[in-house]
Amino acid sequence: MARSARIVVVRPPRTVRAFEPATVRCILFNKPFRVLTQFTDREGRATLRNFLSDRDVYPAGRLDYDSEGLVLLTDDGAIQARVSDPRFHLDKRYWVQVEGIADAGALQRLASGMELNDGPARALAARLMEEPAALWPRDPPIRFRRNKPTSWLELTLDEGRNRQVRRMAAAVGLPALRLIRAAIGPWTLDGLSPGASRTLAAEEVYAALRAR
């Protein structure tokens, strides 16, 4: 009886993009309140152009016009995807000043999950915190109501749907008054005043993202 022929499938080698760190640009930027995370705006609002001279980088993910804090900008598409795509689960940490005092039930619901109009959402971590020690004043300041106390939450998420943090806070009865992104993965606001930026070494960015 003749033996059946053995079929060997030869796959072409994967194409791996050459890593050229000298050509990759990465910038950390502390976005002020009421600044768009883009370089142009037909309505004349403040944009990244008001603060950054490098126009060949793009934000890895968005941060709302009325939110503040950390934005990572790069000219590298792979880095943009690793930072912004929720499939890669890169943690982002937020400080949220809310109207009302968060109790244990609200924190538990934020961490255990809820249903928003665009699907389920939950925080990886949720805790009550003191007002951040190095917090800068917002211009204009938030509006306080005399009979409504405020408190600060720290929420960690690994996705960033449209206004997700604000919607989650509202869902537990704590409207967000001020929202600051404090960290993206290993990078934080430390040493960055509003409108300030610093350049990251591409090797540092790739090493940090590969480690996660």
C-alpha cells in the first residue's frame, strides 16, 4: 500500500519593521483645561499648536476638551496603537473631583462594573483620595454649591471610551466637576506644569510597552 504524501506548508517569514529609535519622537504633555488634543480648530479654540512646536506628532488617544492632564504624542503608529487601543490594556489613572462624597457602595460599583449606553464598563481600581498635593488652580475654577460637598476619587481604567470616566461617575450619583489624567502606564504628571511637555527616549517607550 502506497504511503500518503507528506504535505509541508512553508510560510513566508514575518516582516518585522526595523526599530530605528533615533527617528521616533515621543512627547509627554500636560494638557490644560479647554485645550483640544489636535493642532487645528475651525472655531478658534486653543489647540496643541499653542503649546507644541513639533507638528509631526499625534496624540495616542484623546483627552476631552474640558479635561486636563497627561497626553502622549508620537509619530510612531505602533506606539499609538499600544497606548490607545483597549486590546493592549495599558492602564490610565485619573483624578476626579466629584460633587458629593463617595461611599463604599459607590466605589464598589465603580470597580465591579456597570452598564453604560455603549456597553459595560468598570474601573480596575477605585478609591477615595485627598486633593492632590501638587494640584494647580484651574482657570476658570470649578463652580461650588454651598450645600454640596466635593471629594476626590482616583480611578484606574485600561480603556478610554468617549467621556467614559465622567459617565461612570455620574452613574453612581457623583457628577464630575474636574477630571485630570494623572498617568498613562508608567508615565506620570510629575514635573509637568499645565502646558509643559518633555521628550521621552523612544527606547524607554518601547521597553515600557513591551514589558506590559
